[in-house]
Amino acid sequence: MAAKLLQTVINRCLIREKSTTFATIYTSLILITTRTMDWLLPDIHFPITDPTWIFLLVLMIILCAPLLLNRLRIPHIIGLLFAGIIVGEHGFNILARDSSFELFGRVGIYYIMFLAGLEMDLENFKKNRLNVLIFGILTFSIPALIGLWSSTALLHYGIPASALLVCIYGSHTLVSYPIIGRYGLARERSVSIAVGATALVVSFALFILALVSSSFNSEAGWLFWIWMGVKLAVVLFVIIYLFPRVARWFFRNYEDNILQFILVLVLVFLGGALLEVAGVDGLLGAFLVGLMLNKLVPNVSPLMNRLEFVGNALFIPYFLIGVGMLIDVRAFVSTGGSETLKVATVMTVVAIGGKWLAAFVAQKTLRLRPSEGGLIFGLSNAHAAATLAVVMVGNRLEVAPGVPLLNNDVFNGSIVMILFSCVVSSLATEHAARKIAVAKRAGKLQKEIKEVENILIPVANPATIDALINMALLMKKQKRKEGLIALSIVDDSAASGVSPGNEALEKAVKVAAAADVRLDTRRRFDLNIASGIIHTAKEVNASEVIIGLHWKANLVDTFFGSLAENLLAGMHKQVIIVRNMIPANTLKRIIVAVPPKAEYEAGFYKWVKRITRMGLQLGCRVCYFAHPDTIIQLNHFIHGRYRNARTEFAELSAWNDLPILCDYVHYDDLLVIVSARRRFISYDSSFDNLPTQITNYFNHCSFMVIYPDQYGDPQDIPTLWQPLHQSIHYDYERIGRKMARLIKKDKTHDNK
């Protein structure tokens, strides 16, 4: 059987050639590999039907997919769907879609709708009731009306199928909401309106879905609808009135985490079961239970952590893989593939265009600024959770034996629509959020954040301890005789009684004591160095972390190393990376390269104070190269707070001009490069070339790379929807800029 599988795989992946040479190689490859597979897997038959092997392969996909997809910049939701296509019947037929996919798929789709209700911000809904209601009606009705017309006139679907497409077009998922947190805009009225309207549109969509599902009951007469109304009223009373009270009583009397988790799941599936007894699809019940338990399960709580963890780790991925196994990609390229492409195109255009038109009308009606209109468009444009729920129900309903209400064309078109809408949502939200953040802070200095200076210095390499401690001493407030913490991370697997890292800590204490400064020391057992630093920084309330530049261990190692990358991803406090070629007290100048819009970042003042203090302590000149707008802010702050500082300012309008400083920076200078984390205001895609620029132009001098404080908090548990805006936005942004440059060059060439 292994030989047949490989034959199928090669036949589908390779284009057959008529040449004898290729035929010989092709036959030899099949012979060698099939013999090997038959020897290694003699008892495996494809598709695999054994439950143990099915569950093993699904877990391997869930484990390996994120690792691969992060490298390829593919959203996890799309990647898991693709994985299902590959292993399913329409791919290489590796797995059979057995009852486990039905079971976990049903659990997964309930989980999606439950979490959607649980994570809604009901306070925003209450504060902006009228505006939320207006936008909720607009963002559902406008795409719904356009979708109803396109479904009947262009796609020639009946009323029931068109009604389900209306649910898809009208609803949305807050895929891009975490972008708002990074820019500190969660309290903006446009954000409150968009978030509050989400609860309305999802409720509208699920209600219509429930009515359509009920209409397929063969006994549906006027008595049926009256009886269903009575049952529905009773069930809604039980869910809305009794469920919260039962949950509150249980949480007060039983603090066991496992019991609380099980109770929540019981309520979710009981709500779904009761709705089904009433003749309505259970998805609405799961969503309502999420809304009712919203206040009882805070977003930052162990119970919420466990609910999200189990859903995102197992149930939802299992469901997505099962959905992928139903998708037939060959429908796009087969003889009748033009119909599938037509459906996918219409669905994508209507979904994105309808949401844009709704946001535009809402902007004019509610008298919002254009940037606010762009923000609510970005937040309300993505289709993911509700779309998958509706399309799965529609594919299960039959208008005739073996004929689903939503056929495979709609099923495949929905996947294409999800991909494009999520990408557009991420880009639009990012663009609008950046404009609002810049406009909000333009013309005034950032508020100086008052905080206790606790500088955390991880020490491991004895050769860099002196340089790191001395740098911290130069940056700290001179009147304060404390505030430095040296940290040594010890491998958790180290034998008891062994005390690695003590020598490094003792050396750090001696260096600080020579400057009459008390250095606190910490030793932490941890298997992961970055994790140990991040958790220690939270424990000691560190204001920043100073680390040394690592030495590349191999050719594939990155310039800054995995430690620095993990720190930047795991914490939003200031991170400083240092490489000293000469002792700090022998430096003659400090040259600071500042990117445009750096003054809009939350940590702008902090790094300026640190660099100015260094200049004062060393008695050297500090030369700033920055954008003219940034120079105004730097000059205003430094001369207002540090009148004795020796400073110079020069224009560096674009980050691509950084190599110009090569001839200006000498061996006895310190080059300070102010960077930014990805997807923040001052971040530029050209920052990706920073390691190459340092290696090629500034490898002869000491340098320091500063990543300032940023708004927002890292997400400890990433969801399946979040990786989209985390990983692909800056790739599309970079591609767009390159295209713009090419167009500009072509115009210049034509003019010549």
C-alpha cells in the first residue's frame, strides 16, 4: 500500500515527460522509495483508519504546522486548512475522515462560537449603545443586501442558500483587534463601536442561520412555528437567567480549577443541546452561553487561560483540519472550475466591498474622521469564525438526498474569502491605527512615564560582564545607589549542589561595588534563558534589560541571536543590545541614529535620558542623526532637562541613509541605533537589513541597539487567528513599497 501511496503522490506532484532519461529516473525513484516505505511501514494501509494512527498524525500536524507556517508567513488558520487538504481524500488520501473528525469538529465549532461570545467587550457595548446599534445594523444590512442580490442575480442561488450567504457577508471576526493594543488605542470611540457591533452582527447571523436550519424540517407548519417559539423562549430564559446564577454559585463554592473548567464545558454543550431540542442550531446556544458567562470569566484569569489553551491546542485545530479534508482544490482547475472561481470572486468582492461601504456610511452618519472610518472597516472586515460555522451547517443541510444547501463551490469560495478578508483586515487596521496614533500625538511631546529605574543585566559570559555593568552604571540615575539587578539563569537540569553562575554574579557585584553602587543578584532555574529573563523582569519590575551581543555559533544563526529575538517578542520593556570594542570610559563621541516617527513611541523619553546621561558622565559630545520632526522633539527635551549636555543634530531623513554614517563613525566612537519592534509606529521594513548594515559598515566600532518601550502586552497564548497580523503584514507592506519604487523608477525613466 505504501507503494501505491507514493505512486499517487509522485503522479500528482510531477509532470510526466516523454523522454527516456526522465522515465528511467522516474521508475528508479519509485522502485527505491516504495521498497523502503514497504519495509518501514509493512502493515500501514492508506487511507489510514486506525484511530491511534489518525490521532497521532493529527497531533503531528498541529505540532509542526505552526513551526513551518511561521517561516512561510502563512496564517495558521489557512495553514491548517491546507494541511487537511493534503492529507484528506481530495489530496493524497493519507487519512480517512472518520467519526473522530465529526466529534472533534462539532466540539471545535462550538468552541469557536463560545469563545467569540466569551471574549466580547460588553462594557464597550453599553457605553456606546446608540452608535454601536447604528453601526451594527449598517455593517450587517449593507453587505447582506448586496450579498442577497449577488447570490440570486449573479450566482442564481435560491432564497435559503442566499440567506446563509447573507449570514456570512454580514458577520465578522475581530482578527485584527490585537493591533489596536499595540498602538494604545483600545479606548478610541471607533474601536468601541466596532467591537460592540461584533456581538450584534454575530447574533443576527446565528439567528438567521437558526431560522434557515429550522425551515428544513418537513413538518414545518404554523403549529410547528408556534411550538418552536414557545420552546425557544423557555430555552432562552434558562440560558439567560439560570446559567449565570448556576455558574456564579458554583464558582463561589468550588475553587477547584478542573471542576470549574468542566462546569463551563457542561454549560456550553447543554446550551447547544437545549437549542437543538427547541429546533434551532446549537451554535447559537454556545454563543449565548459565552455572552452569559462573559463577566464571570475575566480575560486575564486562570480559567480563561485554560479555556483558550484547550480550544486553540486541540479542538479548533482538529476542526480546521477536518474542514480542510472536505475541500476539493481540483475544483478550481477542473473543467468546471470556472464556476468555483466565479463563486470565490463574487464572495470575496461582496464581503470586502460591502464592509467597506458600511464603514463609509457609518463614518458619515456618526461623523467620524476618515482615519476612524478606516479603522472600523479594518476591524469589521475579517471573516473567519462565524463564516466557518455557517458554511459547515449549510454544507450539512440537504435540499435533496445527497445535494447540500451550500455546495462545494461555496465551500471552497469561503476559504478564499477568509484568506483575502483577513489580509485586507490586517493591512487596513494597521494603516488606520498608525495614522490615528500619529495624529493623536502630533504637535505635543510624549508624556514622560514616571517609573522606578530597575535595570536588569543577565550575565553569563565573564568576558562581557565589565562592559554590561559599566554601561548600566553610565545610564542609571547617579543619585540612586541601587536599581541594578544581575541575573544568572541556571539550567533546570543541573545537578543538585552545583552552583553554576555564582562566579559571574560575584564578578558583577565587584564591578558595581567599585562605583559605590549596590547590585542585587538573582539566580533562576529555567530550561529557557529568554523565559527566565522575561519572568524575572516581571518579578523585579525591571524598567529595561541590557544584554551583550552573542557570538554566532554557526552559519544559520542570526546576527542578534535567538535570545534577543525571543526577548523582543516576549516583553515590551526597553531592550538594549551592546557590543563594546573598547572600554566605555575611552569613548570620544556617541553617535545616535534615530528612525523617523521615533518620537511617537511610548519609550521615547526613556532612551533619550539614558543616552544623555551617558554623554554627561563620559564628558563627550552626543550627535543625533534624525528626521527634522524628530530633531525638534529631541532638542526641546534635552535642552529643557539637561542644559549642560553637549549635543549636535543632523538630518537623517530616511533609514536607508544609515550607511552614509560609515565614514563619520570612528573606532573610538559609540554608535547607538534606535530600532523598533515589528508592527509599531516607527518600525520600517528596512530594519530587517540592520544586521547586514552593521556587519558591512560598522563592524569596526562599538555599537548599541535600543528597542524602546512599546505599547501593548505580549500574548502568552496565541490564538489561531492572531498569527495573521503578527507575521504577514510587514511582508505585504515591504512588497507594496518595492512595487511603488519600481513604478516610480519607471515613471522617471519614461520622463527622461
